[in-house]
Amino acid sequence: MRIVVVGSSGRLGAALVREWRAAGDQVHPIPHASLDLCDAHAIRDALTPLSFDVLVNCAALTNVDYCETHGDEAMLINRDAVRVLAEMCVRKHKRCVHISTDYVFDGEKRTPYVETDEAHPLGVYAASKLSGERVLLETDREHLAVRVSWVFGPDRPSFVDQILKRAHETEDLSAVADKWATPTYTLDLAKLLRPLLREVKVKGVLHLTNAGECTWQEYGQFALDCAAKLGAPLKGRTVAPLKMSELAAFVAKRPVYTVMSTAKFTARTGLTPRPWQEAVEEHVRATLRA
């Protein structure tokens, strides 16, 4: 299969390119540095000469607080660029798979969100990502928006890598204990997304994460427990709880609970994402070996 990956230098995009090439696909990467997503003409010029079966868009402006004060830029990248990518796919009679986010929800639920739950974004980032989903599906109902959360993996550092690094340096460790979602491993996403590009036809909106839920504190503590079990020389072994209200540096409002159900994915594919704990343990082991 011929796949274009937009945003191929990001944490997820890099994993998709590497893993899908290893699986035998022809993957054409388009890294952030080579394409100005604020320029519709540049996007069209880049895609016009390419032949592909599906385009996967991992590119986005994801800094939640930056988006809050740079709304025009957020909409250009997270909404308008998505529209251009989706339109280019329609012209070529191909599908566009767009990576979206759990932040489209307001976090008022206390049970996992399903795809039919109404989205209520709390800030500019979330609103821009929801707008991107909407223009994608307005362009062609056959396109697919895949919502993910708390993405981690080997290609770019994330929260789990930061907490491990700090634990090697200091005993003073803390993380938010009143916000819940699901860590999602890029290597698992690469495997789980691949059938959606070929054998299994899913359109509209789909939730795809690892299984389970946790807080940032629980996530960090589990990672440290894995590292300690593997013999890592840690100065810090306990992650203290923080409340989101204590983090004065936050500009944008964050949803408290954004755990998403993957029941639709399992029903369509027969695949069940593994628990986040198994994925984190694998990542920690690989990180310590590196």
C-alpha cells in the first residue's frame, strides 16, 4: 500500500513511517519542516504530484497553552490545513485519515466517552481540532478522524520519558492526580491503525487508545515502578500528587476526564488494544536498554 504521512517527524508520525515500512508498505513521509501548513497553496503543490492510496495526517499545533493565545494559527493548522488535505484526497479519489484528540470533550462524564457523545471543547486547541474533524467529514463522509490521547513512544520524549529523566536526577517528583485519560503507545497505534487503511473500512469518527485509564500521577508512578523493577538507579521513586488548580502556568482550561471507549474499534476489527500498563512497561524496558 502507498501511504503519505503528513507530520512524519512528530512522535506518532515517525513511528507510523518506520513501522509501516517494516511491514512492507510504501510510505512517503512529509515532515513538518518541509511543508508550511499555514499555506494552502504549498500543501496543494506538495500533494499534487504524489500517487498514493491513503493519506494519514498526524500534523497539528498541539501546544494547548500556545493555541489559547494564537487562535488564528491554531485554526490555520488544525482546521484549514485539514480541509485542504481532505479536498486533495477527494480530487485523487483517495481517503484521508486524520489524527484528532480526546480534548474535544469537556470532561464532564465519568464513564468512557463513545464516538456518539457530543463534543464540547473547552479551549482554542480543542475547538480547532474539533473544527478539523468537522471539515474533514464535510469534505467527504468516507474520511476518518481517529481520536487518540496521551501519546508516548520512542521517537520523541513525552511525559513518561520526562518523569524517568527527573527520577534519575532528583527525589522531588510530582504529577497531576485529578485528571484522567489513557496513555497510548505509538507502536501499538501503528499496528492498530494499519488494518483501517486497507482491509477494514471505517469512516467518520473512531476512538483508538490503549485500554484502561489513569491519572498523570498513576501513569508516572507506574513507569517508575517498572524502572525500579528493572534495576534503574533512581533517586526518586515516588510521584507526589498535584491538583490541576495548583499549576498556575496553565493558560488554557483542560478537561478533567477524557477516557475514551474503543468498543467501536474492537467491534469493527476484532482487535482489542492491550492495557496501557503493558505498553508503558515495554517502553520503559526499551528506554533503559538504549
